[in-house]
Amino acid sequence: MISPTAITDALTGLAAQIPVLVTANPVPFAVIAGFFVLIYAARAAARNRPVATDPSRLFSQAQRNEGFARAGGRCELDGFFFTRCKGQAHHGDHHFPWSRGGSTSMTNFVAACARCNTSKGAKIPSAWATMRMEARRRKYFPQGVPVKAGERFAHR
Ligand SMILES: [Zn+2]
């Protein structure tokens, strides 16, 4: 049985070695640190880059009606463990957030319940989440309606 004190002591011992390692190998550690700084800077730049936003921010009533109808009135987002959420759709959600250049078009429209829409915020869904939704849509979208989720205003 390993005692908690032994673990703490081992970790403290390891932590004490860090300055020793860094002083012994300054160049590799500087390269690693520089790499992290670059990643951070690139991410910050990507966040602050201005995007072309759609002049119309809100979905029209006609778009909302069409979007709710094709979803059968049900939320389209991930619910419990990657299955479709069981909530009733009351919100027209931008798959790619409007503020991040998502278009106010049917391709970018996702029917969402209040809970999912609030928790999603201005996050861009992962490619994996997008694929899951498109696969589900094949089962409930009316015949001939494209299942593609997500469109950027600049690429319309
Ligand atoms: Zn939902």
C-alpha cells in the first residue's frame, strides 16, 4: 500500500528536479517554451481576427418555421451520450456562431431546445459533432433536403 505521504514526497522530489533539469539543458527547454508561446499567440490571433458577419443576425420567422418542421419540432443537438437530445426545439441556432462568421441561412440553421442553445454559446461545433448531426439528419430530414450542417457567410 502506497501512503499519501509517499506520493506527496515523490512529487515534491520530482518538482525539485525541474530547475536542475532546466539549468542543465537550457536550449531544449527554451525551444519547448518558445513552442508553447507560439501556439498561444497563434490561438489568440485566430480569436481576434475580424470575420465577415452576416448583415442579418436573426433567422426570419419563415426560416424558423422551415427549420423546426424539418427537425420534427425536436432539438437536433447531442443529448445524452451522443444520442439526439429529446428537448423540444424553440430556438433557431447558428451551427457556426453568427459572431464567428456563421451565416443566417438554412444550411447553418439548427433547431435547438433552450437548454442546448444556452449551453452551446458561441462555440464552433467539432467536425465529429457535425458529422454525427448530419448522420442523424439523414434519418429524419424530409427527402431531398440537404443534411449539411454549417455555412460561413463569407463562403456562401
Ligand atoms: Zn437540446
